[in-house]
Amino acid sequence: MAGDTNSPALLQVEGLNQYYGGSHILRNVSLEARVGEITVILGRNGVGKTTLLKSLMGVVPVKTGRITLGGADITKATSYDRVRLGTGYVPQGREIFGRLTVEDNLRMGLASRPGSTAIPPELFELFPVLKQMIKRRGGDLSGGQQQQLAIARALAAGPKLLMLDEPTEGIQPSIIKDIGRVLRMLAERGMNGQKMAIVLVEQYYDFAEELADQYLVMERGEVVMRGRGADMKADGVKERMSI
């Protein structure tokens, strides 16, 4: 793995707790995401992974705990402010705008920037298919192409931290490989030569193991295992997830 354990922690999460009604969904979750690294969060359905990302993005308010980005406390910041501060988010299910063109979807990713801001040409280098389909409606794209569009939309504003919720879900193997290649390149070089921190929520173990610089395993809303990606096999992560 290309990660550097001496790189700074861009994202720091301390003692996060979240509730839905009377249910305790996140239990004292703490993690770090470092610049130049891919941090993978593994776990089966219903363990709180999506809620964790929504909490980090400000989509749902945190009950207790602290979130800092580049040393700044963003625990109470709005989602919009988190984007302005350098956070990008690719939700589960992609959530592109099906009736808008590819171009307009990408412009939505620039909503936090001045109106004259151009779509970064690097996006079309990362995902050439989007240039070919720039005038096509998002809903007419295949599932894999929609996922590439969702990632490109999140990258449009030039985030320092990119968070993705199960980007391989329902995607054909060839595009999964392309997405993995892009994520590794973004961690190491970013779009403008600045390394990024990436947080990847995933159930597909092989994809996670291939990309992880560090990993966390969640069960029932809490982190039950963590370590370096290179140690996942020795640590028995795959066996733990199959229990």
C-alpha cells in the first residue's frame, strides 16, 4: 500500500454517538483519515456505516462527539459549509439527477463555487465516458456510468476529503476496476497534485482489501477491529465479516 502513516490526519472523529428514535445507531465511534491514504470502513448491512458517513457530512446532526477537518471543528457545520471546507460525498445509490444532463449534474457539484467556475477538465481524464456523454441525461446512463458521474460530481469542487458509500454496489466488474484505479490515484496525487484523504465504506471485501491503507470493521454501531490494510488477511477481517 502507498499510504504514509506519518502523513497528517485531515479528518479526526472522536466519540461519535448517534440515535434514531430510541435506537443507539453509532456507539462512541472514533477514526482518523490521513492525507494520501484510503481508509476503508467495513461491515454488513445495518451496522451504521451509512449513518456514520451522513454524520460526517452533516446530513444528520451528531448527538455527541467531535469532528475536525484540518484542525477546524466542523461538528455543527452545515453540509454546505463542509463542502466549502473541502469535503466531497458520494452517497449510496449514487443519487444523480436523472432528468439533468451529465454536464448539468457536474455543474451541481460546483454549487459552492462562483457561477463562472468551469468544470475541471481533469474529471474527463479520470472518466472519459462522461465527456462522450456530456449532453446525455443522467438517467440514460448505465449504473456504472452513473457511479462515475456521482464520483466526478463530488470531485468537481476540488475536495481534500472524499467519502464514498459502497461505490461498487450493483456495478459491473470492469468499472469496479476503473473506480479502484481512480481512487488510488486520487489518494496519491489528487486532481491538482495535492494528495487527498479518502474514506470508503464497502461490503465487497476483495475491493476493500486491495485499496485499504487502513481499515475499520463495524458491528452494531461500533468499531470492533482496526488496523493497517496490509494486515487485513493476517488479522482475519474476511472471517470476521462472514460470522
